[in-house]
Amino acid sequence: MNRVENFEALKALQVQESEKLNVREGLAPTQANLARHHVLICAGTGCTSSLSGEVKKELEAKLVEMNLDGEIDVVQTGCFGFCNLGPIMVVYPEGTFYTKVKPEDVAEIAESHLKGGQVVERLLYTIPGTETKAQDMSHIPFFQKQQRIALRNCGKIDPERIEEAIAHNAYQGLGKALTEMQPKDVIQTLLDSGLRGRGGAGFPTGKKWMFAAGYDADEKYVVCNADEGDPGAFMDRSVLEGDPHSVIEAMALGGYAINAHQGYVYIRAEYPIAVHRLQIAIDQAREAGLLGKNILGTGFDFDIDIRLGAGAFVCGEETALLTSVEGRRGEPRPRPPFPAEKGLWDKPSFVNNVETLANIPAIMTKGADWYTSIGTEDSRGTKVFAMAGKVNNIGLVEVPMGTTLRELIYDIGGGIPGGKAFKAAQTGGPSGGCLPASALDTPIDFGSLIKAGSMMGSGGLIVMDETDCMVDIAKFFLEFTQDESCGKCPPCRIGTKRMLEILTKITEGEGTEADIEHLETLAQTISASALCALGQTAPNPVLATLKFFKDEYEAHIKEKKCPAGVCKNLLQYTIDPEKCKGCTLCARNCPADAITGTVKQPHTIDPAKCIKCGTCIEKCKFGAISRQ
Amino acid sequence: MTCTCGQNQALYAQLDEVINAHKDQPGSLISVLHKAQGIFGYLPEEVQAYVAEKMDIPLSEIYGVVTFYALFSMNKKGKYTFNVCLGTACYVKGSGKLMEKLQEELGIGVGETTEDGLFTIEGCRCVGACGLAPVMTINDKVHGHLTVDDIPKLVNEYRELAKAEEN
Amino acid sequence: MEMVNVIIDGVQVQVEKGTTVLQAAQKAGINIPTLCYLKDVNAIGACRVCLVEIKGAKALQPSCVYPVSEGLEVLTNTAKVREARKAVVELLLSNHPADCLNCVRSGSCELQNLAQQMGIRENRFLGEQSVFPIDDRSVAIVRDPNKCVYCRRCEAVCSKVQGVNILGGIGRGFESTVGPAFGHNLDDINCSLCGQCVNVCPTGALAEKDDTQKVWAALADPDKHVIVQFSPAVRITISEEFGLPMGTISTGKMVAALRRLGFDKVFDTNWSADLTIMEEGNELLDRLQNGGVLPMITSCSPGWVKYCESHFPDQLDHLSTAKSPQGMFGAMVKTYYPETEGIDASKIYSVSVMPCTAKKFEAARPELADSGYRDVDVVVTVREIARMIKQAGIDFANLPDEECDAPMGVGTGAGTIFGATGGVMEAALRTVYEVVTGETLPKIDFEAVRGLDGLKEATVDLNGTKVKVAVVHTLARAKEMMKKVRAGEADYQFIEVMACPGGCVGGGGTPIVNALTRTMLPDDYRAIRGIGLYNDDKNLPLRKSHENPFIVKAYENFLGKPLGHKSHELLHTHYTPRKLYNLDLND
């Protein structure tokens, strides 16, 4: 792409490019020089894992074969959000939304739809509880309550073509700031917008920028935290995969606001696609003169380098992240001094997470008033959640702050699969908590979640049903924090180990009543004394489960039972002699030879030999084996 | 150690290129180690010492970095690394059981490699494919919606693949 | 300097801006407990023992790194603070071997002190302990990572003060520890064995290799003629082990104690320090006059020598070939001494008492056997000899002053000041000046090379030849100097390098000065010890090496002349270039 010389040229380019996209999406009449159909195929990690790349290749080959490649364009996009229906394909201008498209479906789509104009009905989404097929996204409940700001371009544009981002207003905010605003005005807009950090703690972003702007130094840095470490959260990855320019633009805005000329994106090495797309985007932005020297001819210089993480959850903590960007062991350090004063290489810096940054260009172009009209008083704007676990619709959803958990899980998520009962919603990852059914009407914003006993975190939302044991879940998180503890301070290094030991004891049926007290003491100690936020919040999953699910702990300790049937040591497998037909299938499959009995006679399980693997239950065709 | 002079020299020449490209960038150690691991497959002592000397960074610092980050390995890995996602979404969908089955099937623990050098088992944090939970990556390929019964099948599949590649 | 007012436990104090809460509290009369904090070395806020409540802050804050600001209100003694500190110490103890009774640091252990201070009588948080192998392969330093509390003080002193970077954080989480890369033997790698890590370790995780049993065994062997030498810094530092004020000279008591321990002869390393000056001083003159490699650099600090061998193997020509005082003494005590006294050299067992861990490595160097035997059989540090004196029940503080034995027991003030940074330089200048000019020094004290400044310089006029000298201490500064030397930018003729901060009085084998004491002393402890040595020098009758009659005699009767044939054979050595890392790529 040619260098965009100034803001006026950028505006003109936007108009020109957006016309093409309007044609693509059916918002403007077709033009002779443009393709008549555009087939958008999701190339996010989820869909790529379910072979969307093969689907795309197959389609391209088929179109060549059918001699349609001149009339139909195939476009790769970022994530649509509906990940468990992947690979997703959308055919424009109709907007037909195909789900679970396999390479072998491609021929039919090409012949029937692209050539014959007949939609392939069997690949459409069936609206739950009906026989109705949804023709496009607007008819799918999953999308109906969503409002996309951070994800505004994901699934709409080809992230590897800067022109498409520009069509959707990329770099307009930067152009406006560089030509019409003073750095302090940029910060003021951000302050007015009320935007709070999406990485976990919810610190006002404008304040971070203001503080960093307040220190004088020869060098300053803008750092993007793309070390999305919360297991089950992948919105940052999706933004980088689907709309990397939004992050680049926001970082450049940050550089202008605080007078920094270098930015770093610290990104997990586990996200190869995101790294690849981001690098392409940076290169394209540089080529277009939207990064590097003399951006848009304004004399402002700003560039960005990528730094890869190497597998350390603690590096999501901003001071640890900065240490890691410096190439060292990612250990956090005490604050103060805050990064605004002494950040990267001890220079004034700020660290913002990806989703936070992705909001900023929209705020700059549409204004703070627009942004404050969305969400709640406490938390402005929208929040992206990665909904997963025991919920029908798994994927990324972006909703206005203040949406309730119930709306998220039932209206958007489609409820719990298999007719099972909802037990808990885990938010905030290893730093957060599990909220019970009684908290389903909690509006989701920073304050309400904390009040309810959890926290926003980065937006992972894992739904659990009646078959999940909350003691086991608490143990799972403690295993995680223990494994990921950097080790610098004793409360986290040793304290979480001790908590894990106690939880293990309880799940193995060795717990005593004093253990709950010990857990609470340890939790308080760690919260009060650990060095970094990760350590301080490490006990949260235990505190939250103790608060809402104490009966489960007590069942493990007093009755030596796991009500959810998860904790192996506490399970007893028995065969109901009434139901057992003596088919011997269980006995033949038992790896421990714990099941005996003669053919056509009820069998029995020797509890001393039983290793509680559950194979017999899976094999029994008569439902005769139970686990309690 | 068997003599692999020629081969080694070629690998170290590649490493030199990486080091020269990064030498003047502040804080580039982790990037260099990533690439070194890409070249050698792992980060044995000789490689770490080489990086130390060429980049003028104390070996203790490099060793400290290598042992801090989970993605760096000082052991040679198998031809196929089975990486079971142990993120929350996968865990509640039974990835713990997949892990157990995999260890049973291969007769090795997490972080270990089978004697024939074919398989390494690892556990990882969320790969972000929660829609496909539970998932396991085998080298770069993501396998989703797995059940315990898929494990022996996958192991066999890759064993056959290795055999086919040998022939 | 801008002053700010802070309120600590209701007491208002005025302190400089930038002060930490910990320092401000001390001004308010409160010693907040610490563990990972070590003045001038380590302030990382990691151990969470010094937590306090800061008004307005949600979590408790580490006072060692929290900067004061105007109006800051701090509470150091609330129930919350006490409980948090106690719980943190309990957690540390839960992963610490409870073998205080067997531990070398029992009584001087900062973790033990904290447990007592917090009143811990039972531990609520017992559980699995990490298990690491004890590394006792080095001749000088023993590492027991099981006792490591991960305070990182050793890492900080090794990297920041010494710039050697041998010790670093390894692993993460519960298994985190500090050690050398790949767990290598410290002797085999580029560690200087300076022992600064031992001096800063709050527990028994790092300690000197204990060689006292070897000494006891020799003393008990009737066939052995056991002699002992003790170095300049020993006479000043030993006092602290017996409750005498820091900086007290205890030469006479030391001699008396050694004699009571059963040594057949008690000699003084000051004597061989004088000998070193004769050889080294003449070597300098020789290099100056005959176009030798300059600048010449001192070689009496064994930590420095090992460091130079592995980090600057291409610069070893700059090192003076003169052995260290310990080395010269070792060679002479098994040649000159038996010859004069008519003793069988093979029966002599030579013990040296040093402020230094690296001296153990020096004594074990294969090349230091010029007498035909091991020149020095065993080296014990000040801490070890103090333990022996205590074991023997000797009331050190009340001993009478006694004198060393002849012929190797008399040294000059020039020898004494070897123990402080700049001392070797000053001693050498006193002799070189008078040898070259033939005139008596107008002023014997070279103040310019005294004290704890990082780099000290002076110029001496030797009959019209200006000799520029420099003095550095700590290996980090030595490294800077050597970079200049390597680049040809070090415009000096003679450089003194001591590995340890403050010179030998700050050696890795001297009594440990704990973290709290370091903050309470009016001055750096090495400065106090050093001043003690300069006072000793001032009070000695002889203050120039070449005036030592026993040295003069040794040349007359045995050695011949400085740099002569016999000197070369016994008093000079060579150095071994070592690899920084073992990079055997072509194997």
C-alpha cells in the first residue's frame, strides 16, 4: 500500500474503501469491477482448529474449477464469536450464516448457493426450541443481545488487509488526535469516557495515561498486555487475530498522549496466529505511514515491537510483564513506584490490555458521550466474555456492562446442556470466584461482581453444572496458582502450596473440620501479605467456594462424600442387582479385575480392588451401576 | 555424546544469525531463546552457554530465565508432543481424564518422553479453543471435542504416521 | 534536601524525601523486622516480613521499599501487621529444616531470630518441604539450598556488588531456589569464591567449608609440628566474635589463644606481607625500568585472581607474579623455617587463619607446592578459628597479650594495613619510594588511597618519574577497571585490586554482620574495621616493610635478593587462564 501522506488522504481512502465493503455486504448496489459474492470464512484459532483453513482452500480450488474465481471472492476474517459452531462461513451479499462447514460441504455450497442461488439449508443454524433455520446473524439469539465495540471489526474484515480496516475507520481516531487535539485532550476524552482497564482490576485507563504523561523523561513506553493468561479467556487473542489495527492505533494514540515513541506488544507465544497477524498489521501500518516516522505527515514518530511470552501466567501482572519485556525472569516488583513513574527500563510507561486498547479508537472517533451512554454508572461501555464450560453456546460475546449473568448464560449462552442444573459461574479466572444460582441476576460490572463475591477479571466465564464438584474446582485453581507462582514472596510460594495440600486432603477424604479454619487463615494471610495482585487474589477461588458452597466442603469432610461424584477417593461404585442382567461386559472391561459374577447373574464390585475409573458405568447398557 | 560436528556447526551458524540480529535490541534474550529452541529443539547447557558468551549475558541469568518459563525445555522432546489443555473450560469438560488416559496409554508422566523418542506428554494452559473443549494439541495441530476413547486412537494414528515417515 | 513529615505509630518524624518507611521508622525508634532487606545490597520487598499498614493503601506494604511522602501515616504494630508477619515467618519455617541444633548459623541466624521475635511456639502451616541436594564439593563454600529462604541477598551481592553473577534465581514457585547455573561446582566455574554470599546469607544456606576438624586432628598428632599464621585482617575482625567492640585490635589475644589451642609455633602473616612488598615492589620497579607489562596489578586477593583468570584470561600478564602473603608464608615455612630451626620439613603442618573463603582455594592450587610439600595444608576462616577457640573454652576477651614466635612472627604496620583496601598500595609505596629515592618519606600516610571510595587514585613522584596508581575494591569495580586495562585506557602503572568490599576486612571469612546491625552502625562496618587497622599501623614501631629486621635477615640468610633465583623459585607463581564457560562445541 502507498504511504498515506496526511489525515485528509486517510479520510479519502476510508470513503473509497468503505464503498467496496458496502458492496460486499449488500449495502450498496453491485459494481462491475467487484465480485458479486464474497464468502467470509472465519480464520480465528477456534475455527482454524476445526479446519476452516482446509475449507477455504477447498472452496478456492472449487471456484477455479467452476471458473467462478473471477466473480466470487473468498475472504478470511477474524472470529465471529460462535466458536462451537465452527467453522463459520458467511456468504455475502445475502449474509447467509453457515455453521460447522466441513471441507466436504464446500462443493455443495459452491454448486447450490454460489452458482445456483439456492441456500444450503442443512448448514444453517436452527434456532433452539424451533424448527426455524436462521438465514443470517440477525436471527440468531446468540448475537441479538450483543453490542460489539471491541470486537466491532472481528468477523467483518480480512485482518491481513489494512485497507479493510481503514474502510471501517481504522486510524481515523489517530488522525483526528494528531491533527486536531493536544495530548491532554486525548487523555481528557479517555477520562471522560470512563473507560476502565479490561485486564482485571478495572483501573481507569485515562488516569494511567495521565499519570504517565505527568512524568518527564527522555524515553517513555507504551506497552500492550496481550499475555492473556486466564484459562478460558480468549478475547484478546480474537481481537489481535481479527482486528489488530485497533490495537496498533490505540497504542499510537497512547504514545501521542504521553509523549512516547516506542511501544511493545507482549504476547503469549501460545498464540501463533495472533502473532502472525499482528506482525503483518504492524508491517502494513508502517508501509502506510501510520506507524514509524512522521505519522500522517504530522511529525509524530511511533513504532511498535512484538515481544513473545514464554509460558508464565504471572507475566500478566504489569510489573512482571515489564520485567519479562526486558528479557528477564518475569517476577513482579512492589508498587510504588508504579509503571507511570518507573516502568519499562525504569522509564515512565503504561500497560493496557488488548481489549481496553481496542475500545479506544472507537471512543476517539465517536466521542466520550457516546461511550458513556453504554453500560452502567460504575462501568462504562461493553465487556467481552469468553463463555465456556457447561453452556450450550460457547464462544465470545460482547455485551453492555450491566447485562446480568442470567441473560448471558441463558439468553445468549442458550442455557445448560443435557437438561442439567446450573451450579456456578466462574468469573475472573484463578483470581476470581464462583457465583451460585442465587447470584444469576447480578448485573455484570466491576463493582457488582466484587460485591457478589467474585471479580470481572479479564472476562473468562466458565459455567458449571451439577456434575462439577466445587471443592475440586477450588483445588484445580490452587493447582494452577501454585504451578504458576513465581516464587518471589513466601505467602504465594509456600502459602498456596499449603492451601493446595489441605484441599487435596479434603478431596481425598482425609480432611478434618479444622482444615476449613486453616484454609481461611491461610487465605487471609495470603490476601493481606502477598507481593502482587496475583498472589493476593490466589485464595479467591477457595474463599468464594467456601462462601457459597460450604456444604460441599462439609460433605467431603464429615460424610466423606463428594456430592457431585467427582472426587475419586470418595466414590463407591455399586451394581444394582435388580437392573444387572449379568452380561459380563463390565467385568470384561474392568482394568482392575474388581468385578466378579457369573453369566446372567447379577455382578458385584469389590471396593478394595476398585480404582474408581468409571469404565464400568460407561460400558453398562442397563444403567445398573451407580456412583455415590 | 555422539559426534554431530557438521550438523551442530550448521545449527550454531543459524544461532549466530539470530544472535547478531538481536544483539543490539535491549531485552531480547527471551526472543533469542525462543529461536534457539526452535533451532535445536531444546535448550541444552551448551546452547545456553553459547548464548551467554555471545550476548555477554551471565549464564546464571539465562539459566534463570530458561527455568522460569514453562515453554523453555532443557530436555529433548519426542517427535510428537501431546499437549493436553488444562484450562478451566477444558478441565470442566474432562481434560483431566484425557491426561490420565494419555499417561496410562504411553506409560510416561507429564513432561516425559517415551523411550522410542516418539511421544512427549505436556499439559498447557488455555490454547483459546474453548469452543472445542476438551482439546489437545499434537505438535501444531489442535484436536477438539475429545473423549477418553479418542486417546488410544490418536496414539495409534501418530505411531503409524511415524512408521510411514520412516519408510 | 527536601524534608517530609511522616507519622509512624503516632510519632511524627521528619525525614529526607526518598527515605523508605523502614528508615523513617528507625528514626522514630522502631526497628521493623526484615529478612530479604540488606542495607546497600538488597531492597526488593519480597519476603513480606517488614510489612506495615499504610493509611490509604488496601494491602499491607513492605516498608523496606515504600517511599515516604509528606503526611504519610504508617502503623507498624497492629494486630493485622503482627499476624501477617508471624504467618509469613511460619510459612518460611514450614519449608525449612528444623535442625537449628546442628546448624552452623544457630545463634546468628536471622530466621531463627525472627521466629523468636514473633513468639512462634508452634507452626500452623506444616507441610511438604522442598528437597535439594547439599553441595559441598567446593573447597571453600557449602550450599544447602534446603535452608534457603529465597531472600536473594546472595544473588544481589554476587551480581550488583561483585558483578560476578554466579548465583541467580532458578525455577519458580515452590521449587524456586538460588544457585549457580546447572548446579555446577563453584570451584569449577567462574565463581571467585569470594564468599560475599556467605556474609549476607541470613541462614545456614551458604557457609564456609568447615575445616576445623583437620586442624584439630593435626594438633592431636604428636608427629606433626603444627604452625599457624594469621592474616592482617584477622587481628581486627576476630574481636567481634568475642563481644569486643568492632574495630578493636586483638593481635596479642589472638596469639595467646592460638598458643592455647596447642599450635607449636604462632606466626604472623604480616611478616610475609612485608615479604610480598619486597618482591612486588621490586617487580614494579623492574617493570617500570625494563619495559615490563604495565599497569602491574596486585595478586594477593585470591578471589580477584580466580576472577581474573576466568573473566580476563587474556590479561594475566598484568598480574604481579608475586605470591600472596599466605602463599609466600607457606613456601617459606616449609623451607626457610625448618632450615633455620633444624626441623624436619616433612613434619610441618601449616595452618593459616584467613578472613577469606577464597584462600582455601588458593591453598589448594596445585602450583602452590614449591616447598616440595603442600605449602599451606589447611586454611580456616576467622569464623572457624573462633569456633575452635570457643570449643576449647578459652576466655578470649580476657586473655593476656602475647607475642608471636620468631623468625616469622614479626611484621610491620605496612603488613597490617594489607587488610584494608588501599593498604597494599600504601605499603608498597612506602617501600618503593624509599628504595628508589633513597630518601625517607616526608609523610608516611597515603591518605588518598584509604577509605571506601570505589576508585582511589594517587600520583607519586619517584625521582622525577611520576607513577600513577589506582585502588579498586569489589569485583564489579575490578571488572570496570579491567575493561579499561584491556582497552589500553587505564593510565596507571600500578593498580591494587581487592575482591571484597573494603578489602580483607570485608572478606568472606570474617564475622557475619547481620542486617539489623548494618543499619544501626554509625558507619559501614568495613570502614570501622579498616580504621582499626590503620590505628594499629600508627602504633607499631615499624611501619615500612623494608625496615622489618626479620625480612632483612631472611634475605641475608636464605633468599638472597628480591627477585633473585630463590625468590623466583619460592615466592613467585604463574596463573592459569580459565574459560568463562565450558563451550566444547567441537567435541
